Amino acid sequence: MKMLFKLIKGAIVAGSLLFNSASEVLSEEVEFKIRKGDGYVEMIEVEDHGFYLTFSSGVLFPSEDTYVYQHSSGRRYKDDITSGFSGEMGIGYKYNDYLRSELSYQLDSIHINTENSATPLVSYASIHSLFINSSYFFGNIEFTKMTPYIGAGLGISLMDTNCACRGKEDLSSGLAYQFKGGISYPFNKKIETFGEVTYRNLEETVINGWTTQPIKRTIFSVGIRYKL
């Protein structure tokens, strides 16, 4: 009788462990496909890869407190930079759980305080950028679905200003680069949200003889990615 009781107890414990293990596997939403062979059937985990869309917006803060521009004749002006808006949209490709690439467009709007300037030249600048980015995703944080990642990108930027350049062209372009890091959280198989911090820099540019200093800014943003 005692032996029968021990067997029943052992069966209950084993069943409980098996149920918990199955629940953990199902909760991870792992997708499998069936491969048939000669005399066997095998279940293979489907790799999570493919194209996705990405959208984000946030606030940017200049890394420099002043905006300096100097004319080829030697004249030099300096104004204060204030915070602004940053938005991004793009298309990416997920190779596996760790590596991704993106082609993205960014718009940064920077305000320049000219209240203390005797001869204000520029009061705002809109920077349009096209970047190619690569990101590396680490494993999930323990007991959560959150995944930290880092990335870097190289691109070209077009800066549009209200430059008081006597009616001449107020556009300039230059090389740009960025570094970023963030945390991603998947809601389901299609949608994931993320928060990230980006350091972005536009090298010095020239607007009708005026050379502007590199525009460095730090951006805090949130966004979503949608798998196609």
C-alpha cells in the first residue's frame, strides 16, 4: 500500500514538472515546422527573420551649448542652441536573433536662440538624414522578454536653414554618423516596441561661404517595429 502511494505521488510530481516545462515552451511562442524523411518525422524550429518597418520620435539635446559659424572673410558668430524634435522612419531586415540592418530617414529640428545676437544669421535648422545602420541584439534579460541592443550608422545629411544669406541658397550637406543603444520588447510576433538613446553628428558644412561647426546631438526616443 505504501509502495502504491509513493508511485502515485511520484507520478503527480512528474506530471506537474512536465506541465510546467510545456507551459514555459508554449509561453515563448516558438514556431516549428515539420520535416518528413525516410521513416521519421522531425520538428524544426522556424528561424525568425525577414523585413520590418520602424518608426520612432523623441527629443534631441545638443551636445554643444553654442552654434558657431564663420565666414570665409573671417567674420565669426556664435549663438545658443536649444533642444528640438527628432523623428525617424525606415525599413529593416532581421537576419537572426542577433543581427539586423536598416535603411532609415531622420528629421532633426534644431532651434537656435538669437535673442542675444547682434546680427542673427540662423534661428533654426532642419536636418534631413539618410542612414544605413547595423545593430547587434543581445540575449533576453533574465526573466523578461526585454532585449538590449547596440548599433551604428553612416549616412549623409542635408541641412535646411533660414540663413540670412542675402537671398542665396540656404542649404548645405555633409557626412553624418551615429551610435545608438536601447531596449526592445516584443508584444507579439508582429509588433515590438523600443526605447533608445542615439548620439548623432553632422560634420561641418558650408552655407554660402559660412562654415558651420559640427552639429552633435543626443536623442532620446521611443518607437515601434512592425514585421512584414
